[in-house]
Amino acid sequence: MGGTAWEPPRPDMGEGAFWFGGSHTASRPTSDRRTTMAKKQREKKEQTYDEELYRIRHSAAHVMAQAVLEMFPEGKIAIGPPIKDGFYYDFDLPRPLTPEDLEKIEERMREIIKGKHPFIRREVTPEEARELFKDQPYKLELIEDILSRGTDEYGNPLPEGERPTLTTYKHDTFEDLCRGPHVEHTGQIPVNAFKLLNVAGAYWRGDENRPMLQRIYGTAWKSPKDLRRYLNWLEEVKKRDHRRLGKELDLFSTHPDVGAGLILWHPKAGFIRHMMESFAKEEHLKHGYVFVYTPHIGKSILWERSGHLDFYKENMYAPMDIDGQDYYVKPMNCPFHIMIYKSRIRSYRELPIRMAEWGTVYRYERAGVLHGLMRVRGFTQDDAHIFCRPDQMPEEIDKVLQFTLHILRSFGFEDFQAYLSTRPEKAVGSDEMWRDAEKALEDALQRADLPYEIDEGGGAFYGPKIDLKLKDALGRTWQCSTIQFDFNLPERFDLTYIGEDGKEHRPYMIHRALMGSMERFFGVMIEHYAGAFPVWLMPTQVRVIPIADRHNEYAAQVVEKLQAAGIRAEGDYSDDRMNAKIRKAQLEKIPYMLIVGDKEVEQGTVSLRTRTGEKQNNIPLDAFIERVHKVVAEKALI
RNA sequence: GCCGACGUAGCUCAAUCGGCAGAGCAUCCGCCUUGUAAGCGGACGGUUGUCGGUUCGAGUCCGACCGUCGGCUCCA
């Protein structure tokens, strides 16, 4: 699948973020995450922010709230912002909403919209506001926050220069605490271009200690055509869902008796993963990495020293008792790599050491967050730790970022978004180390000419990092790669090398994973390619289809020649009709089907049909072999 | 973990008010010998996720557990 011309991103991104399609995704900076944008990015975002859509969606949320309150007069309302692709509103209601309720609400919304009720803005005093919302505890909390903390109604900081004022917008019978903007009257919400999608639980203010509200998600557009396109896109997303394709293509499974979030890789996926890993490992060797292998468990003293039992314990599985000692299954590989580093004295001459391992780790993830291959409890990282001297650090960062892009591009990803996370308030390591590291990361990003955002204070306490998100064929972004400084572990484990001066020095340690985890990356690959992987990765590249069984012998000869040429080919000698064989191969997304019948036997040729529907009759086998060789060499799609 | 929904053959789904558990595909066995996405017929396949409860009787009602899905929260 090529890039879709129109690519609305998914509707589940950050709170308060407002996204609009086109090939650039964009967020309106209303979230309370401390995110500052690079200038380039900010300009891009201003261009794609669509105020008309914002108004429509924001207004649709108000109309929905009115409809819900009419249904449940005793209901409490929370917040209802526009988001990319739509809007939501959170409610505290006496009973759970059903799909039938949504239909009724939607119907009532249409009536309200047709009423063309004007949206009227007014400023209110704190006293007025408190009186107006005296039965709405969530609104009262927001009012106090706006007054005391100077935030907007979603708890986000106000734009510079804006004073905290209380404003409401009223249409028909519904008045809401709101900063706007809205459409002029409800009739400007396109009555046939919105749809309520689903109900979901959501904590008040995203805090799991606070009440669970019911959130209704809706989508709204400027025209029915846009809505139609969006709904079609949702269908396409469903078709590409890696969980569905994983089953259809017999790629992987899970089983309750094995355990949630633990993946069984079936032979086809095993083959593809093998190809991916072989390639990536070769590249690692070419790029100066050394491979290590380390155990899956380690004694508690190791995890105490690394700090994992202090800071990461809730993600670790309970220890097992071995000869009276506690052993833990590893959630990370770093302590083991460090022990290899520490196994002898290190000289400045042998740095950098780039220690890589396809390390399988296990992390406890709360049951509700598990999701196919994307979020699991056991996974294999393409992990490496780079130990280097301070003077080598900038170059190492540069190299690792280039290497990351090389690997990701090899797997067919072209669009990336980078996030640079800087020093949080509580942190280990000197100011100088942080400054140097952050500078090296940002310089590398600029040299790589990557769009990036800076997440001020978003780094871990032990070091700054770059996270790379890659964009798939549907324009959705996925976090896989991470390049992360660690100022903590070298201290904790007292890592040293002997410098030119004969004295001990502390090396820098950089943790990095390029694909991230094989599980997630494979999941992203499935969705990116909709299961039709590039030819070099496909377990079966060519299916030879004899038309009648008198052609089986010739088909077998073709298969043999292809295999001799290093192409993974097989014949379909079943007694299905040719049409059925084609359909079968097509459903398996096998790149090339070679059809052989009387004509081909006679002329010593093959007829080609690709999984994309391309047809070429009676071509010489050698020409086809040449084509496949080229496509494989280029890691092309077909 | 929390809110809500769901779990029937390998897969996709039926089964009225609580009254004998079904279809298509897949698989297997035959027949057919075929020209670019499903040829025809037959057979096999189930302790309705698990455990417990209500009932004369439970796929259907109730409870617990396991798992999945949509979100929230948290992350490769």
C-alpha cells in the first residue's frame, strides 16, 4: 500500500491535543505536558491548525452535553474538549450508558443543531460562576483552579499574556464554563457530518485516585464527505489491525494457559523475524558493535545495586527462591552488560565499547494496558549499551542516530518524529553532564535533519533521551527507538576506565534500542504493510500454480529453478482449481504467483500475477528471476 | 489496576421468553482436470472460556476467576 493521500491520525492522542490531517500531523499546544516545539515545527503546526473544525467540534461537545443532561437531569458534567478527529465529553451519570443511549443522544443532538441556537459568550464573576454551577462539583473545582492557578477550563496553562477570566458559553438551555471559541449558532455544526463513536471510562482529571467518569467520544467534520472518509479510514485501520492479521496470516497467538501478554510466534512470523534480526545483527557488526549473551535471571543484590528494586520494582515479577537466595527475572539488560564491562579493567584505548544483545525481558504490565504485540509482558529488545569517553560522546550519539535511521529505513519507514527529553527537576549527574549530553543529542538531531520536539523536563532522572516515533502507512505514529543517557548506573556500579593519565575515569553510558522491541516493531510492520511484507522478508516469495495436474511436473521444474536461484518458491499441487489457488495465494499475500498451463509448458515460460494485481503473460523465467533478485536486493515491496 | 462490553466448532458468526446447539469457511474422503480472487458431493468437528449458584430444565439468569475488546492511567 502506498501512502494514503488523506491521512487523519488516530483520535486517541494526548489530552487537549487537536489534530488535523494532511501529511503533517499537528497538535495545538494546549496540553499540560511541558512541550516546546522547535521553531520549524511550530510554523508547521500553525499552518495546519484548523479553527473552523475546532469550533465545530467544541460546539458539538456542548450540544452533546445538553442532550445528555436532558436524559439525565441529575448528571454531572466534567470537561468536553475537541480532539483530533473529533471531541469528547466526560460525565458522571447514575448508570452506564448503552449503545442505544448513544443513538438517542445523537438524535437529540440533531434536533438541537437544527434549532440554530446562538452560542452566547459572557464573562462571569466568581460569585456568579459558583452560583451558576452550584450543582456541578466538577465545574466548581475547575472554577477554583482557574482562579487560583490561572489555568484554562481543562487545567492547562493559559497562553502568555492571557488573564484568568471566567467565561461561559450558552446555547439553547445549556450553559457551560468555557473559553471558546464556538460556532455562531448550533446550525453551523454540520448535522450529517458528526457521529458518536463509543463510551469509555476515564478518570476525572486523568487521576486514577479520582472518580471514574463516562466519556463519550464523537467525531465531527465540515462535510458528510469528510465524515465518510474518516469512517472509511477507521475501517481501513480495522482491516490492518495486527491482531486480526496475526490470526488471518497465522503469524502469532497468545493463549490463556500461557499467560496474557506472552506471545507465541508461529513459523511465518518466526521466519520474518529471523530475516529481520539477521539483517539487523549484520548491520550491528558492520557498525562496530559486539554481541553478548546474558542470563534471564539475576540475584537480588544485582537489582539492588542497579536501583531497579528501588525504582522499578512495581514492573518486576516476584522473586524466585533458589538455594535460599532471591533471584529476579530481568526487566532490563543493562546490569548484565555492566557486569561484563566490569569483568576487567578497561583502558581508554578500547572505548567506545558498543555492547549489543537481543535481550528478552519481562515486565509486569497492568492487565488493562496489554494490547496485541504492541504492549506485552515479555519481549525482546534490540538492546545495546555504549560505553565511551566524554570526548567520544558527541560522535557516538551522531553515529547511533544515523544507524537508527538506517535500520528503520531498511524496513521501509521514511517518516519520523523525534522527541528530545531534557532534565527533570529531580536528577542525578552534574549540570555539565546534562548540558553536554543534551547538546550532543540536539546537535545530532539537527545534523540528521529530523523534525523534533523538545520535552522540557521530560527526561528520566538518570539522563536525557531521544525517542523516535515512526509513522506508518496510515500516518499513525509509534514509539520504537530510544537513545538514552544514563548517568546513574556508571555511578552505582562504579564503572571506570584508565585514562591516558593513568588515572581512573568515569565512562559515559548510553542505552539504545533501535527497533525497540521485536514484538512491537513486528506489530507496527504488520500494520504498516497490512500483512504484505516486502519480498525480502516473505517466507514464501513465489507460489507456482499449475492449471491442471498435467502441468505439475513443469511447475516443479520452475520451483526447482527458482530455488536454485535463491528464491523461496513452492508449488500448489492441490486439486483446487486455478482460481482457488490464486485466491489462496492472494489471501496469504504471497508477492508473486506464477501460473503455468499448456502455453507456458509449450513455450517454456511462466505467466506472472503479483499480489497487487499486476499481470504479465508468457515471460521468460530468467527475466522473472532477475526481477525478484532486484526487488529483494532493494528491499522493495514488490 | 479502574469503568464498560464481550467469550458458542480451527476461523467468522446464528440459536425467539430459560425448553433437543446450528450454518458457511477450514480440515479429511471422493468426483471434477480446470486460464488470473472460492467447481461439486460427503464425512469429521462442541462438557457453549473455567468453577460455583438459581431452576424441573441454563449457551441464555446470578457470582467468582481466566482471557479479549474500547478507553483511562502507565510504557519498548
